[in-house]
Amino acid sequence: MEDIGGDVIFEVVDLADGGDAGQGGPDDGATEAIPADRTLAGAQDYLCGGLCSDDDFDGDAGEDDDWEEPERQWRQFRRWCEAQGMIVESSGPAAAGGREHDLIFDPETERWLKYTKPGLAGYTVDWDAEGRPALRNALPREYFERLRRQNDLFQDDIQLVGIWRDGTDGWRMVTSQPHVRGRRATMEEISEGMKALGFVQMGWKGIGYEDSTSWRIGCLGVWDVHPANVVMAENGVLVPVDVIITELPDGFPPCHFHPEAKVSKSSSTAEGSGR
């Protein structure tokens, strides 16, 4: 992985005492009490309108096709970040990443700070009327759910940092993810390692990066699995770092999810390519 160094100038500020979080303000006239909870689960729960519990990983939540829904969720997230004191002041990412994030490496914490592209929340996988998967832009709460699944399934430690204004280009979500000491895994290592962990390969390729593979375990599908998103750690553990995890639709053969199938990183430095 490329090492992007440099000094990290980073501060989280509380705007509750009259600061401005951007055009129109994140509050937009809202006066409801927001529980103190700076976690991914707290943000997702707020965007779900209190309907999603901490253990609810079924984030479909009946999304409609309302074209205003993305902006509504971004507005809610800005409001939530203001209430939590999570408006980020920083110099921003040091380098362009991939299609979803830009990033900067903090050598003191050995974590990657990951900034979504302006006004976007990464990708998710949806299904057309004929049952074929396709990539689409994720809604903010779908992005939080994806990161929570990454933490749960691969024992990662992605943490929500807050929201950052990229000049006039728009708001970006900011997360941090531990760095993994290692190298890019080969496709052969990915295939062997995923099977060893109990995953079953699905037939679809190229959902995400060209020639990326897709896998399932239980009711979950893991997409965009390719060398740039998977690290072979120094201790020989296969560590997916930036894959897309979604719930599979009805009709897939049931496969019980065994906790022992989760990735163990007991001697690794943990995650963080951050593409």
C-alpha cells in the first residue's frame, strides 16, 4: 500500500453554541433532542428515525425512490454531527484515493482518515427486476450500515469521525480505519482465503472494480473483492479492507453464519487501505 505521510492537522469542533455548519445550517429549524452517541450505530439510528436498533443489520428499511431522500439524509446527518460536536476542521485529505474516498495517513495513530467524495456516501449493490446485481450510489445510512457490517464480519475498527466541508464542493463524511501492515493479496490468495473463512463465491464479476469477485456467507453478499481492497497481512491473515457488504435478496440458498468464520486479526496491526 502507498504510504501517504505528512502532518495531520485535525480538529473536531462543537457548533452547538452558534457556529455555522454550512449553507442553511445543519439544523434547518429542527429542535428535537438528539441523544449523545458518536458511533456509526448512533448515526444510522438517527437517520432511521429511531427504527434501527444497535443490533439491526437489516438496513433496507424500505427505502423509496424519492429523489429528495439523499439530501434529506445528508441534512439529517449534518444536524446529528452538530449535536454531537462532530464538525471536522482539518486540512482535508492529502491524496486522492479511489472512486469512493480520498485519504490521509496519520502515522501517530497508524490509522487512515477517509473522506467520502463530496456529497456522496460510497456505493452499495442493488437488484434489478430480473434479479441481477448492479452498483449504485449509497444513501448515508446505507453507508453506515456497510461500515458496521465490515466491523462485525471482519473484526475491523472503522470509527465515525464526523463531517467536513470541502470548500464549496460540498460535505464529506469522515471515518478512520486502522492500517494493516502487509501487501496486496493476489486473486489466488483471495480465493483460497475467502473459501477458508467459509465464504462461497458467487458468479458475478465486475460489480465494482473490473474483474472484482463477489462472495456470500449467510444472508450477506460481499462485493468488489479484488487485490486493491484486500490485504495479505504480515501474519498471513487475509484482511478485506474496503469491500461492499449488503444483504442478499430472498431466494438465495440459506447458509448459517458461524461466528468462527469471522476474520481473526490477533497478531495483525489491523485495517486500513481506504480506497
